[in-house]
Amino acid sequence: MTQAPTISAEQNGQMTHREVLEALSGLLLAMFVAMLSSTIVSNALPTIVDDLKGSQTGYTWVVVATMLAMTATTPIWGKFADLFDKKVLVQSALVIFSIGSVVAGFAPSMEVLIGARVVQGLGVGGLTALVQVVIASMVSPRERGRYSGYIGAVFALATVSGPLVGGVLVDTVGWRWCFFAGLPVAALAFVVLQKTLRLPVVKRDDVSIDYLGAFLLVGGVSILLIWVSLGGQNFDWVSTTSALLVVGSLAVIGAAIYVEANVAKDPVIPLRLFKDRTLTLATVASVLIGVAMFGSTVYLSLYFQRAKDMSPTEAGLMSICMVGGLLVSSITSGRIISATGVWKRWLVAGMVAVILGIGLLSTIDADTPLWHTGIFMAVLGLGLGATMQNLVLAVQNTIALSDMGAGSSVVAFFRSLGGSVGIAALGAVLSTQVADSVQAGLAKLLAAHPEYADAVGHSQGGIPDVSGMPAPLRAIFESAFGDATGHIFLVALPFAIGALIAVLFIKEVPLRTSVKRDDELMAEVSPVSPASQV
């Protein structure tokens, strides 16, 4: 009974604005580190691949490795959040991320770098899942919009500063510092969390970790992503290898579902959560948004540097267009939703803007004016800002606090899964189309100008630096990368349309004003069971 006043205060949102901000400070730093890990490297990737003698497949896997580890472990971290001390978990994720960053910074080869990115992804998966869970345990859904501006600001800062800082580091001290730069921020986040984050630890005597389910889940997703990323390059889509990977992935994922449904005492992904219509539709929308958003936008940096011959720093400046739109819509929608409690119209409008932005970006090529591309990116950013956070909010508004970790991580997991599949699949599409276009262009060039034979020979393999090429040769590569980038946005467009359809079917439920659901509050107020009252 001595804890009742404290619990009641939290449930009714009586934490002061200052108290919430103090608790959020370390979480926002942790979120910044997670986002910075991908954005600061984005513009450095072409240089990294050149320096380590990598290929287009290597370029894709430097990104996919982190996404794979993050995706596969997100639900595990989320489940741990329902069982163990959330602060210790966040700090553990920071330590794992830092270890991966150090190894990546000293990587002597593409293989070591990709392995280090896997370790980074393990930490990022924890930070991605846990920050949302901890915020949901402190602030009610109705009040969360008040703080979405801070989350949006952190996202914007990481997204804008990451490419800029990464570009400057590449142009000055070298790409390895792109991995070292996040370490001081991670250390600061660790210390701030230790001092400011104080959450009640719910100790359970019946903790049962679903190791088998987690192992099968990670294995099934990994096999799927290996097939998607290597198909069409290392082996044909219709081949024995392809068939074995698909069948193996389906078999392992099927086994994971069976274990989660029938064997696990405390499953990593409780399948009962999918009885909730909002969570199921939000999951579908998250997968499709992940494919459309991550799968297409991750290659914009490559477009600016290879089709537009921009430096890493200049390519980073272009990201301001999309992030600016995202920041404006995130803050605006969050504030209005918090004031009115109405959220679905923002989801729908956001998805319409996402479709419009992707549709516009599907028209770009090497000759598209930069200001056109900037406007198209801003439209996409406006849509993403009104969609991403509010989709999570809709789910957290319907699930019980005791399932907040698992439920929140399910949405993050499937969005990351869609992103991983999108990055791998669209990367394969990009690579294939660029190779075909370059091959056709070079054949025509050599037929007319045999004197370029030596230059053509030096440009084969990997991702070439177009800035040092003769003008006719550079034009072939710029055109190839420009056309292929527009094409992958066109491929991503149907997935965005599918996400809009899923969002349309989500039923709007008024945002609750307490951290816990009404049934949970009633259970605390009336602990006596109905049977004992008869």
C-alpha cells in the first residue's frame, strides 16, 4: 500500500514537465546515438567501399548488416523490457553499440566492417525498442504528443548533422572517424541515464526467457534477408540456391511461429497481441512503410555522389530538405494530437504525402534539377513525420502496460524487417540496373571511340568515383545511377500505397489519459476477484 500514491501519480500523468524532461534527456541522447550510427556513415559509404576495395554488394551489406541485427533482436529487447530493469537494458545496448563502433573504426577489410556493423546493430536494436517503451511507461498516450517535438528534434538533428558531420570527417580526417564520433555521445548518454532515469523495477519470479523462439526468429529472418540481398547477383532468382534459401527461411519462421504459439511459456512475440485489430494493421503498414521508406531513401546519398558528382558534405546538405519536412510535420501533428486526442486523420494525410513524395522521386534522373529533388524530398519528409511516430502511438494506446515492451517492439521489428528487405531488394535492383546500363553504354562508347578502352578497363568493378573519369565515361555512369535511383522509387511506390490501405482500416480509438489501460486500473482499484464477492 505504501507505493499506491506513486503509482497513482504516474498513471494520472502527475509527473511535472521538468521531471519528464530530465528522464527524457538520457533517452534522447541514446536515441540520437542510434540514429547517428546510420546517418553519419551514409555519405561515407562510397568512400569506404572504394578504400576497402568493396563492391555494390558490399555497399548494400554494410547497411543491411546493421538493419539485420537490429531487426532480428528488436522483439527480444522489447520482451526483456517487460521482464527486467529497463535502465540497465538501455545502458547495455549502449555498451554493445560502442564495442561495434570501435571494431568498425579499425576495420581492415569489408568483411570485418560488416561483422562490426552486425554488433552495432545489436545495440541499435536495443536502443530503438527500449527508448519507445520507456517513454510509453512514463507518459500517457494523450500527453505524448507534447513531447513528440523533442523526439522529432532529435531525429532531425541526427539525420541532418549525421551526413554533414560524416561528410566533413571523410573530407578531412578520414572515414574511420565516422564510427569513432558516436562514442563520446554514447558515453554521455550512459552517464545521464544513470543520473536521471528512475523507473520502478517490476520484479517477476516466473521469468522465462524464450531462447528457442528467439533463435528461430533470428535465423528465419536472417536467411530471408540473405536471399533477398544476394538474389540476382550471386545466384539467379530462379535457381536451386534460391529455392533452398526460401524454403529454409519459411521452415525456420514456421517453426518460430509454432514455438511462440504452443511451446514458449513467455514468448518473444506473444501471438495473442495480433488479436488486436490496431496492432495487426499497424504491423502490416509498418512492413510496407519500411520497404518503401528505408529501401528507397538509403540510396539517395549514392545518387547525389554518383549521378550528381557531389561531395559527401554536399550530399549531406541535401538531406536537410527531407528532414525539415519531417521535423515540421512531427512537431505540428504531435501538438495537435495531444490537444485534440484525434490521430487517424494525421496518419492518413501522412501516408498520402509519402505516396506523393515517392511518386515524385520516381521521376528523377541524372538531369533532374537539385531544387526539384529537394522539393520532392521535403514532401516525403512531411509524410513520414506525420506517420512514423503516430503509428507507434496508435498501437501503444491500445495495448496493456504489461505488454508495452513486446507490443511496441513488434511494430519496430516489422518496420525494420520491411526496411531490411527493402534495402536488400532495392539494392539488388539498383545494382543490376546500373550494371546493365553501364555495360550497354560502354559498348556504344567503345564502338565509337576505341581510345577509351584503357579508361573503361580501370572503371570495371566496385562503385567507381565518377569525378576523375573522362567526360564521356562519366556521363555513362551518372546516367546509369540517376535512372536506376528513380526506378527504385517507382518499385517502392506500390508498397506505400499498400501501407495507406492498411492505415485506412485502422479504427480510431480516443487516446487514453493514463499510462495504464482502464482494465488495468480497475484491477488495481478492485483487487478482489468476482468469485470471492459472490
